[in-house]
Amino acid sequence: MPLIRQLKIERFRGIRHLEWSPGSGINGLIGPGDSGKSSVLDAIDLVLSARRSATFTDADFHGLDTARDILIDVTIGDLPASLLDLDRYGFFHRGWDSDIGVTDEPEAGSEIVVSIRLTIGADLDPKWTLFSERAEADDCLRDLPFAERVRLAPTRLGAFAGHHLAWGVRSVLNRIAEVRPAAGAALADAARQARAAFGDAAAAEVADTIAMVRDVAGQVGVAGAEEAEALLDAHGVSFGAGAIALHDGDGVPLRNLGLGSSRLLVAGLQALAGNTSPITLVDELEHGLEPFRIIRLLHQLGAKDAVPPRQVFVTTHSPVVVRELSAQQLWRARRDPDAPDLSLIKLGRNPADQGTLRTCADAFLAPSVLVCEGATEVGLIRGLDLYWTDQGDRPMGSCGVATADGTGSNMLQRALSFAQAGYRTGLWHDSDKELDAEELRALEEAGVMRFFWDEPNTTEMQIFASIADDAIRPLVELAREWNGEESVNGQIRARKADLDLAFDDPLGYDLAERSALGAAATKGKWFKTVSYAETIGRDVLGPHLAGSGGRLVQTVEELRAWILNAPEDGEEDAGDDVEPEYL
Amino acid sequence: MSLFDLPPGAVVAPAGCGKTQTIVDALAGHDGLPVLVLTHTNAGVTALRTRLARSGVPADRYRLATIDGWALKLITLYPGLAGHRNVGSAIDYPGTQDAAVAVLESGVLAPVLRANYGRLVVDEYQDCSARQHRLVRALAAELPCHVLGDPLQCIFDFNGARPDWDGDVIPAFPTVLELDVPHRWVNAGQPELGQWILDVRAELLRGAQIDLRTAPPAVCWIQLPDDQADRQRERAAAVAAVRGRAGAGLLIIGDARPVKSRIDFARATTGVQVIEPVDMSDLITAAGEIEAAAGVDRLNATLRFVSQVIAGVANPLAQRINALRRGPQDPPASDVERTCIRFFAEDGLALVRDILEELRATAGLHVYRPHMLAVMIAALSRATARGIDLRTAAIAEREVQRIKGRPLPARGIGSTLLLKGLEGEHAIILDADPMTAQHLYVAISRASTSLTVFSTDPRVP
């Protein structure tokens, strides 16, 4: 099955430069809006579709600079025998190797491929040609013949699927079987019967009008109109094959199915007809589909097949898709803010990345990720975020920051996964376990920003150590409410027997007392769920932050700054220097 | 049974045993990807294509090319792989072949070859150079290959090395078939002659001699006289004897060198015409002379050319022109003479063409180099029509002939090199003494009906 080995885009819409080698099966593109994901699909469609009928405007030029041509190169491998023809295409045969890339002539051990180039100049007149450097040096311009283009043309599963559910000219229904409904006679008959059945049913309502028409006809002497009647116009009732449409068992047209269902059905039909169409493009795969049907569609497209039946390009914003595909099938669109070259980075290189993908799927859809050691930290930052938003700050979501739960032992691996995939990554962890030098170095090399406490504090310990005096009591009361008063009191007593459980000491609390409370909170897991911690964050920590001190304030302020300073959607910190990998 | 039912290898094809028909039949019955058929000359390609078209073989069953032409195409399509580029119009054939061999031996294009061609057939394999043999072997690594040829017809001289049939060709392409029905002679009603020609192969291949006296009646041996005048008389008599018979297509095999000996023979013998060598150097030289000359000199150059192509015309014509210039003569000036006299006023190439055309149209003249005359006239037309010089036009017309192939005169004289692959009813070998076994075999196998051999001894070669 022919497939795309390499895609090169120069100066097309938002993409100044992209060079990308997609996988042979499904390629899921994720990334911030306007990062160019849809333009990638559009570019493929423009080069490979059989009809050369696209029109272009200045807006298609990167930066509206029409002085420099738009170039889109698609290099196709696994060629059918017809494209190996020596006389016709020998001059265009090139070589492909996954390590070396494209060479202008075939080489030992490389695959023979052919490149198709679309050029658009300031005259807005698109030109398609087979391309090789030696042909270009010879001024040799030649496009593929129509029959070959039809064989390569991609199927696009776009927004509108309705016409595929009837037998109009361009419906996929015509391509599934070699049969077109030859119902001409039956259709004409139906039209006649409709007219007959209608008869003069309109007569009663328009009787007055008819009378006037007959009158006037008589006066002006138009004999034919003196007996005028109101009947169905023959022109108004004529049916073509497109009028034959699929309906469900109750007679409801399938076109009325929800958008997601229509697309799912059409995708399945196109797969049947799709032996001629090796490449499939799907915009917003999840559109209109529940999770279980998203999964169904992905399977339909071959996501789980050991040998992919076709090459598929998908854009998505859905965590369901992220979870369902493997790390090798997902590509993150990333753009350098200073030089808007687009890179598509494969999400997973390690098997461990797959685990992160499964559990933190949502986070992969945001540009910045804060990996938290556990549920407590996740909840806290959420609560703080709510509090700060109430105070008028930008919410975390608007800053493009998502949280991911590191579930303790997984936090390092997850932080590394995100950072190596080019995400702006922060890691917020307790300081009760020492990270070894090796791990610290790995984090630093990956560019992970760390947020932590004074040693050897857990989050609970740091809170109790540093929070304002009048926050202590609300904290304990909430703990009692969630964990049971007796249990909580008991845990406190166990560490400091003489603590006044009324918590109304106006002089505040000393180090020993705070330490005891912190230890009790940690051991007793007082706030160890996301929702509890969220409440703490919003109702206690947030409001009392101003009155607190020490490391608590420092780290929380660092977190706040990191969140608020996230670059605009679609851009990255210049500091993130990740080598893109095109395996 | 089709050739392609046999395993890959060599087909030994003695003269006249249906080699071309074997190829045609194999292609007619072929299914699948086209067969790449390679031969040595463009004329060979044209001849085979015509034969295939006449036999109704669909063109999509085969791809015809010369070995060198195909190699050139290959390195033009993949110049980087070839690492060799021919600059301008001068083609470095050895360099091209070496580059093509390198590309093929690297195996990079194996998928392309297998997607384009189902099989390989190479004709006239005995004429391959060592390089071409290597190229075919490289192709045969990818495609099932049959080569057809005859070691006993290997008469081309090579500057470079030539592969030995038994030592180099057979190990690469073992013999799978030896054609052994002398169709050419059977069809002419002379099976005995054909069988004798086949039978003597064994001796000739061994390097032994054959005795022409023990040949069938269709073969006539005449002892070659020592005296030159006698020689000419005897040979003319032999030609005359053939002329009397019906269906008298005669091939006269003269000395390979000097070419002049054959031209002189044709001039001296009525009814015999020269089979021109492919490079037609005499034509090009004469064209250059006519182009360079002006005025009367051009007329003289034209007359010199006339003497090269028509016997006994130039001198009398010159005398008549001189006489007519002095005053009216009896008989009055003929059309040709009048045209010649116009030369003293104007000297355009159109006038030269008129002279030659008028002479050609004149009855009763012995035009002994008609092909050269015809090509010169065509060159003159081209030169006057396009305003180019005559020599360039002559070269262009020569190239056209190269592809088209020349017409065969009814009684033509040539060398074995020129006559190889041609057929006639009768053949006369003017002097078998200097011939090698290969030249002798090519010469005796030209004729389907009668063979006359002149030599000092009946045992040849």
C-alpha cells in the first residue's frame, strides 16, 4: 500500500518549515490550537488529491509573504509496480532510508520512493509535478497521470458526511459495490404517482384565486387558462439517484444521525471502499462521538492492527484518543516562538512513556504540565487556583497548565516523559525522601522545574510548619470533619500529649506543636484526597498565605509565578531545547 | 514449444535456421511483464520491430533497444548512481557501459528491473564485447535471460576484449537449444544445400578444412586464375551466369580490404552495384568537396562525384561540355549538358542536384553506387531547403539511413561484414583464400539457391 514516507512543508499558512517522517499506521497529531495540525492535513490533501482544483489566496502564504513560493513535498514509498516503470518514472525514482532520509537516487538497501511537489507562487496558480533534483536540474516537469492520482488520493473524513448516506454521484456507496441503482423507471413512476395522488388537493384552499384566474382568462381571451387548476408541477417532482437515501428501520433518514454516528458509519463504509485509497485524513476524530465510539472508530482505522492496513492522519484534542493510541502513534505539534518552524515530536520513545500516557492523558493536551507527587498536591494547587481566580488572576487552565498525578513513585518518570516530549514541565514533590544525584541531573537536563519544601517535610508538614497561626484551627477542624474527631485527636495526642485540642491559643503555636501536627497529618493522611486538598487550598491556604511565612510561601509563590508565566498558547519557552526525533 | 519454456541459457543459431522467428514466436506467446529484447544495431532494432509488427505481436509484450542505447538510458535516468555523464553529443561508450554495469551489479535497481521487465532476450550474442557481456550477466542476475548467437558468425573486430564463446559465454549461459532446421534453404526448395551448410559447421568450428568439390550440386567451385585479366573474365562470367536465371537476387562477397577492389568490380561489371558501408565516408568527403568549391571547380567536383557513382559518364560529359562551350555541336546539347553549362553562370547546390537527378533518370547508364547517389541527392535537397552546408546535410541524411536500413540492390557486392544478416538467392565468393572459418561460413550461408566459390584450392579455409 503506498504511503507517505516524508512530508516537507515550506511557508504554508502558519508553518514556515516542517520536515516530518510519519509512521506507517495511524498518526495522531496533538498540540495547542493554531499550532498547524490541520494545515498538515490540508497540505497532504492538496498535494495528493486527484482533482487539481484547489484555489489559493494570499492568506495561504506564511506571513502573507507572496514573494516566496509555497512548497509542499510528499514522498511516497511502497510504490505500486506502475510507478516503478523505468521509462516513465525512472528519472524521478529516489531513495528512502529511515535513518538517512531521502536521497535523490536509490541507494543500496534503501526503498525506492517518488516525490510529488506542489508549488504555489505569487500568481496563485498551483503547479503539481513529480520531483527529483536531477529532473529539476534538467527543467523536467511532469505530473502523475490521472489514473495514478486517483490511486493515491487520500480519503478525508471531514465535517460533513451526509452525502455519503445517499446515492448521489460522489457517494461512497457507489464505490463499495460495482452497482449503481438503475431505478430510473421506478423514480419516474413515483413522480407520476405523486402528482396523481396530489390531484387537486390544493383546490379547496386556492379556490378563490382559481376563480379569479379563470375570470381574467376569460376576459383577456386566453382560452387555455379558462379551465385552470392547481396541480403539482411536473418539474417540482422529479427524482435523481441522489434522492435514494439510506433510512433506518423506522424510516428515519440516516442522514439525521448525529454527526458522530454519521462519521463513524461513513468511516466504516470508506474502509470497505478504501482499497483504492491508501491514506486517510480525519479532522477532530472525536467530534460527536462518545468515548466508546471514539475507540471503535480508532479500531476501524487500524490503530490496534499489528500490520496497519493503511496510513491515517488524525488531529485530536481528546484524552480518549491519547489514551487509546500508543506513544509511537502520537505526535505533538510544537512550534519555536522565534522561528516558527513546526516540529512533530513522537511522544514516546521509552516503553515507560506508555504508562504515563495512559494515566495522564489529559495532561498531554496542555502545553505546560505540573507533575505533582500525589493527590494532596494536585488538590492543593487546584484549590489555590480557584482561590486566586476568585481574586482576579488568570486561571491555570487559561495559562495552559495541566496537572498530572505522579502517584508518588512514578513522579520522576512522568516528569521526564513530559519534559523529553517537549512539554514545559514542573515537578512538585515532598522533601521527605532524598532524590539521588543521578535523578536530579536527569531532571535538570530535561529542563524540569522543581518545587519542593524544606527537608524533610512532606506537604502536610510544611503547611503546619509555616502557615499563619489562625489557619491552624480551621485545618484541624476540617481534618476532624473528614477523618473523625476521635481519630484525629488521638493522632495528635500520640505525638504531643499536651497539645490543647481546643486550638484557641491566641499566642500561636510553637515549633514543637506545629511539628507534631504536621507529623500527625502526614501519618493520618488527613488531606490525602484531591477534593480534601482542594478545599484546604481554596478555603484555608489561599486566604492565609499572606499571613504565612517560610518555605511554604516561597514555594507556593514560585508555583504561582510558574503558572502565570506560561507562554502564550502555541508557543514554548525558548529555554526548552528538545531535540525532535523522527523515528 | 516456446523459447521461454526452456531454462535460461544460450540458443545456438546457425545462419538461416529461424533465429528471428524463434524470437517472434516466443514473444507472441508471452504473458506478463514485457520482455526486454536487446540487439546491437539500430538497424537490427528496426528490422526486428518490423518483423514483430508484421507478425501481429502486440507492442506491449516487448521493449526493443540496442545494448548500448539501453545502457545509456539507464545512466541518464540515474546519473548519480552511474557516476558517469556523457558531455555533449560525443558518447563515451566504454565509460557508459562500465557505469551501467556498476549500477546493475550494485543491485540497487533490482526492484525497478523486476517491476518493468519479465524476461531478457539478447540477440547476436557472438558480437558482444567483454563489457556488454558483463552488462548482460548483471541483468541476467535479475531477469530470466536467453541469449541467441552463433560463434561461427563472429566476424567483428574489436579493439577491446571479446569474450570467448566456450570459455566465457557458455559458463554464464549454458546451451539450452541448438537450432538445426535450415529453414531458409527448405523454403527455397534447396534442403540439400542447407543441410550441407549446417553439416560443415562441425569441421569449421573444429578448425578443420572443408572440400568444396564434395559439396552438393548447388555449390560450384571455380579455381581462381593467377592472371588478373583472367580473374576478371571468369568472375564476370559467373555473374552473367547468375543473371540468366530467374529470381536472380545475387550477393557478391568481395574482399574486406581494400574497399576500392569492390567498387572497381562493381564499376567494371554491368548490373552489379555496391553495397555501401554504414559510415559512407566517400559520400561525406565528396559532399565536403562540392560544398567547398565554387564556380567551375564545383562543376568539376560534381563530375568527380559522378564518376564515383556512374560508370563511363563523367569524362565524355566533360568533353561535351567543353565542346559545347566553344560552339553548337551535333548532336545538340542534352538536358544534362545544358544544366552543366549553366554552371558557368551560377553555381548553386540546386544546380548540382538537378544534374544528378537528370543523370539518375537517364536510361541505359550503369549506376554502380545507386545508394550513394540517392543519399547525395537527398542531402542536396536538405541543404537547399534548410540553408545548411552540404557536408552537414550529408551527415544528417546518413544518420537517417542508419536507422532506416538500406535497400538491397538486385546484384550487390559487399564484404562479409556488410552482408552478414542479409539473404539472397545466389552468392558468389570472389576470393575465398584470405577468409577465416567465420568469414567463410558467413559468406557461404548467404545464398538459398546457388553458391559459387573462387579460390586457388578447393579445400578451404
